[in-house]
Amino acid sequence: MLAIDPTNRHASWEMIQAGEADEQARGIVAQAAGHGLETMLTMAAEVEAMRRKLAEIAAELPDVASFTAFPKAAYSLFRQIYDVPPPPADSIVDGRPMLIVADASGLDAEGLHGLLSSILGQSFKNWRAIVIGVDAGLAIAVERVARADPRLQLASSAAGGGGAAIRLAREAAADFAVLPAPGARLHPHCLAWFAAGFAASEAAILTCDEEWRQAGERDPTGFDARGCHDPEMLLQGNVWGDTVAIRGSALASLDLADGGTTSSSNRTDPALADGSFAISDLLLTATRAQLSLGHVPFPLVSFEADDATRDDKGRAARSGHRRAVERHLRELGLTERVELSGGTLEERLRLRWLPDSTGRSITVIVPTRDNAGDCQAFVESLFEKASRPETVDCLIIDNGTRSQPDLDRLEALAARPRVRVKRDDGPFNWSHINNAGARASDAAILVFANDDMAMLTAGWDETLRGLLARDHVGAVGAKLLYPDDTVQHAGILFGWKGSVIHDGLYEPADAGGPSDRWQKTRQVSAVTGAFLAIRRQDFAALGGFDAAQLPIGYSDVDFCLKLREAGRAILFTPDIALHHHESKSRGLDHLDAERAARSRAERRVIETRWGRALFSRDFTLSPLWVDATLPFRLISFPSPERGVQFLHCSATIGRVRRAGETTVSCEYPPDV
């Protein structure tokens, strides 16, 4: 037919698609003869031009995600419209049953019936449940349901509590056990998501987000969205909640009865037996046993509690957590290395890592130009606030100051004890200047700092010595505040709107943030070079900052990534705080054409070198947060596929080792 009627385009296209070689050859000849190739190339160019134009238009419009996201304060309205989705249908590949050990301690009749309904309403049907801690007068409610559904059982003992739940789960020898927090109700997809989590990862333990509602209300009014597990944060508080799912093999391997990781008949700290056991004990013991902890980024449990009740529970949790941390530090032999404070009914637990006995010297390297007044004030604040000023040096590198009053101030500074001023008249190259400063110092600890700051924290030097005495810690960054006492830096977040952004930006200095992140020492992706502390030997081993390709921008991020690649952790600590007049002496790049071009070139370098890590979502962030505006403003449930990806990622980097060991980058794509 085609030989008779070559113009039959539809038949020709079917033959070409079917792989008929002669027709494919004829098609190419025909297109060339009819200038079809030129036409297609022209159309391709036009489509590309349209794509670029659409991208330009999109850049001028609000982020599309902002139209489907809700302010975090509107969580109740958000949950009226959106519900937790089920996991992808193909994500649950293991049909083994799950054991639920539900603690009904303190529940009245209404609460108990709500708990039972939430268990019976699970979309994952392969379960059995043991209810513990039921008031004797309410036992009949459980027995009535158990007659009709043999999967449900009332514990023979009325005792509740975390220790009792763990003991029962062990005795049952289930493949998987789910231990809801006391008083929690399970979302209908709770077990399904835990099953998907165990199927999608090697996690030994899974945690989840949670939400709460006011008494008598149907819709949740608040939530807590958690990121991946961080051993640093876990030492200061269990922000991942008291609901866990655990593999039976992992539960059998942990010696929780005495707070240890190996069985011994001589141990005398029976945490499970004396009722002081907390889920914090389980999580901390898992860190010692080097088990993997993963997190499901959806609220799988809910509570009914007013603000006063939640405050009371928080106080009790703080006391239990302190006991768990004390047991944990004792097991690791770190009791003499850490000073604990707080963790009482009214105060959060604080850890102060004590310096070793060497009294490591510190050199603070401060580049400056025509800003000697601020520089002088900064240097004075460093010595004034230091616990051991006799072990602190300041190396000021004057990069081309011309103002005579500033030169006079620098000369006066150079006359002070423990202060040196070096001259560098070349073009400003932040990386080169700081590398030169590092070579000029023999101090054990280097601090790279901007000149437009003021130290606010007494004993900052001992805090640095204590944190950097821990071998796995690579660098430490501080909380930087604007002069109006709003946050300028609480660590650096990766993957926010396809780039990086300072955590906590513009928040009040005393704000806690999600999971109290701005008030806790924690692992972060990177910290700013405006105040970056590191051991000199580590700095030298990694070759310092990249002065050739990253002379000014991104060199701090680049070096933090090198440290992480080398197995070192990057810590942000709020226990050191400074006021910072951002870019006061250097100026802002976007106001100068050459600087703007240089900044774009540096951005291309960092993208090429660390593209995946830079543009993936930050491992400290729940995917519930939408990056259409500043961090932690907007919320939206991630897609089920992305939820599984985050869960797998969290379990991968959550392979916790001894307290404080580093984690790797969490890389998973954003929703499309």
C-alpha cells in the first residue's frame, strides 16, 4: 500500500514505530527532501524559547506550592481538608502480623473506647493487640470487644507503663511490635505506614509524627513534625515522641532491663522493673547498639489534651528522660565528660561537654577592612566573655584599610596582649585570607569570624573546647543574632527553594522552633563562616578553604561538606551566641556587577561539586514543610511516594552509633 500511495502518513508512521527499517529510511529521506528536519529543529527551538519564557513568568509568580499549602497556625483547617494518605499499594510487601501493645493507663471510658475503635479501624488487618493498664472498672469494655474479635486481648495484669509494654512485646516474640504512647489513638493508616516502613528500609525502630486536639474537639489543633533522628538532640530530649514500632529481632537483642546493651546477671539498674523506664531508654539503648532508626513523616497517633495536660506530660517526660540520659552516659563511660543541668519539672535538660585536660589554645582569625571600630569591640567582647582569656589569641588580618582613624585603631589593637595584626593589601579573597591566618597560627583550635560581631555568651571558649574534644565533631557554629535580637543563623538548611538558607531566619532569639531545634545543640548540614570553629589539624588535613574557585561565597558550605564526607559531624550550638551586623564591612554582592557575576560563578562551582547534596532536602527537615516562603511557615502533606522516600532516607542516615556520631546526607527529591 505504501509503495502505491506513499502519502499515506498514518500507515507510514505505524511502520516506522514498529521498527520496519526500509520505511524508517524512506521517512528520513522524505523529511530531508521536504525540509522536515529543518521544520522540526525550528519547532524545537520555539518550544525551548517558550520553556524559558514560562520559567521567567513562573519566577515572577508566587510559588505554586503556596497555593496548596497552609500556614502552620491553620493546622485544624488543614486537617479538615486533608487526611494522612495510605502508603503506596506496592510498598507493603511483608504480610507478617504486627503486635500492638496499647497502654490505657489513666484513660476514662470515653478514652478507652476511642483507643479500641482506633485499633479496630486499622486499614492494615494483620494484627493482634494486647491492652494494658486498663482500670479494673473498665475491663469489661475490652472483654466485650475481645469476644467478637479474638485479635484483641486484655492483659492479665493491670500494670501499665513503658516497662510493662516492652516486657509483653518481648514475651510475645512478634516479628514487629507497635507501642503507642499512653493515651494515644491510632490513625487508620498507622499500622500500614509502619509496615511500609519496615518493608522499605532496614530500620530497627520507627517513630512518627503526632498531633493533638482539645478535649471534646474532633479535629486536631496542633502537630509536631520531626526530621531524621539526631543523637545530639536525643541526648537533650526525646522530641520523637513515645510511639515506636520495633522489629522483634531488635527488641530481643537489646538488654533494656538493666539499661545496658549486653546481658549480665550482675547488673543492678532494673529500669524496666522499677517503673522508671521511658521510651528514651529504648532509643538511647538503640544508639549504643548501633541500630538504625527511621521516621514516618505523617501524624500516625493523636492525643486529646488541653494545654495544661500537655504541659504536665512534658514535665514528667523531662524527668524520665534525664534518668534515661544518666543511664546512657554511665553505660558509655561518659559521666565525667558531661555536666547535666535541668531536666526537671520546669527546665529542659542541658548538656555541657567538658573540655579535656589539655587546655587547648584558640586563635580567632578576623579579616577586616575600614571597620576597626567594630573589630575592636568584637575583640574586646571575646576576651571579656572568655573563661580562660590567657589561652585565646586574636589574629586580625587587615585587608587594605585606608582610613587613618581605622589604621590608628588597628595599631592600638596590635599593642594589646594576645592580639596580632597582619597586613594583606591584595583584592579581598575571604578563603585566601583565612587560609593564611590558619598557617600563621599554631593553636589547637581555629575560629574563623567576621569583624562585625559581639560575643554575648560567657565561657564561649570552654564550650568550644568541650565540643571539639569529641573526636567525631568536625566543626561548630554558633547562634548569630541581628541587633534586634532576631535570629540570623541557627545552622544552614540545604535544598530550600533549590538552594541553601539560614535556619531560624528572622525568628525571635528565644523561639524554640520545631522540636525545639533552635535551642538545642544538634547536627546540621553546614554552618556559616561568620563564626566557624574547627581543630587546626582537621583544617590542614582537608586543605583549607578553596581560595581559587570559591574565594568568597560558599567556601564555608564547601568545607563543611568536605568534613562530613570525611566522617565528621557539623554542630550548631545555641550555647554560644553573638550579635552580627551581616556583611557590614564587605558590603552586599548584588549591589556590584562584578561581585554579582563572581557570586554566580561560585554558585556554579558549588552546584557542580556538591549538586545532589545541595539540592536535596535537608536531613533535619520533615517533608511536611513547604519551601514556598521562609522555613517553617507553610505545611502540606507530602505524597505517599515521597513519604516512603523520606522514611528510607531517615533510616539510612539514622544508623545511629555511639552518641553524637556523624550521619550522612539525606538525599530525596522534592514533590513534582
